[in-house]
Amino acid sequence: MRMRFKFLAAMAGAVFASGVCLGQTASFSSQSSADAFVDSSQPNSNFGAAGAMAVSASGLPQGEFQSVLLFDLSGAANSFNAQFGVGGWALQSVTLQLTASPHGNAIFNNVAAGQFNVSLMQNNSWVEGTGTGGKPTTDGISFNSLLSVYVNNAADQGLGTFSFAGTTSGQDSYGLTLSSGLVSDVTSGSDASLRLYAADSSVSYLFDSRTGGSSTADEPTLTMQVVAVPEPGSVALCVAALVVLGLLQAFRRGSRRND
């Protein structure tokens, strides 16, 4: 009898060790494939090729700044599908990483602490453009076109309000709300556009764009973590393993009482 329980216990332990019951996890990081900031003081100009991005409150000396970032999520979906199968994983978290940048151009407001919002835009058709802080152009998204064409307040989804400490270097990570649209974009491997804009009257945040910084680690990065979803047969196996382990514990308690 003891040998039989030891065998069953070993089998149950193997099931848990294999990760079937514990839930395997995986992560995937993607850098922005397009990004740009827009400036209310130059409302028809594009700054898609600038080395920095900016979020500044309205009413500041150099005007209001907003930033948009586009992420291609097909690589994440393909990676997770390869590991767990289509429909075999669930999204646990999405984190946006930004690298703070020093004030380097007179067009920007001075860096200042405050809060900013992140929203998921439904319209991904905006164009990055080629304008820089020194030579703006009109071949991409601008302040006026962002607010009049691409922002849809009824359909865009808020992904959280976050605090910026007013630093000019170092990386910060922000855990985004898993809205229905964001979950759908990750699951389907679609493009996702994020809009960053002020949430108070003081914030002025500068951070590296995809063309700024000293390495790819400084680029805006979206990291997704998922957990495997057990198949129905695996769930049954987990239940059986739990029953076996429960019986083993009861057997051991009975054995101690009889000793």
C-alpha cells in the first residue's frame, strides 16, 4: 500500500513540476515602430524624426506637448502562439518603459515633475513624419491633426494616469491597464497606438524616441507577460494530481496516529 501511494505521489509531483498545474509564463518586448511629439505652439508642424519625445501641460511657456507611439504587436502574438498554441495563453500585464532625457532644445519646456495620461487610440493611420526639433516639417502628424483626426474621445481607451518624478535620466516603467482594446491588440498581433498627454498643470516630461538614446534599450518599449491556459484535459490531470496528494497527506496522518 505504501509503495502504491509513493508511486502515485511521484506521478502527482511530476504533473506539478511539468508546469501543467502551476501555469507557465512568458514575456515579449517590442520597441516602438513609429513615434512623434506634437506642439501646440506649432500646431501644423511635424516632429517625427526628433531624438526626444515630450509631454507638457497646457499653459506652460513653450506650449502643450503630446506624444504618440505605435507598436507592432505581431511578434509578441507569434511568439506566444509558438510557445503555447493559439488560444493557449492569457495576457497578464503590459508595461511601458520610457527613458528620461535632459532638456536639449529651446522649443521644450523645462523638465518638471507631474502626472500624465496614457490612452489607447483606435486610429493607427497617423504618419510619423520627418520633422525634427530644429527643422519641423508638414509631412506627418501635427498637433492639429492629432486632435481633429486621430483622437476619438468616445472610442479611445484610458490605460492609466502615472507620475513622473522630474528626472532627466534613467528608465521608468508604467503598468498599463488591460483594457479590452489593448488585450485584443496583443492577442491578435495588431498595431497599437498610445497617446501620452498631461494629466495636471505642471508636468513636463522628456524621454528618448526610437531614434534617440545611446542604444535600443533607451527606446520606448512595451513588454507583455502572459500565462499559459491549461487545456481541458490538463485541468482534469491537475485535479487528479490534487486528489492524489490529498490522499497521500491523509494516509500519512493516519500512519502517524497508528505508530
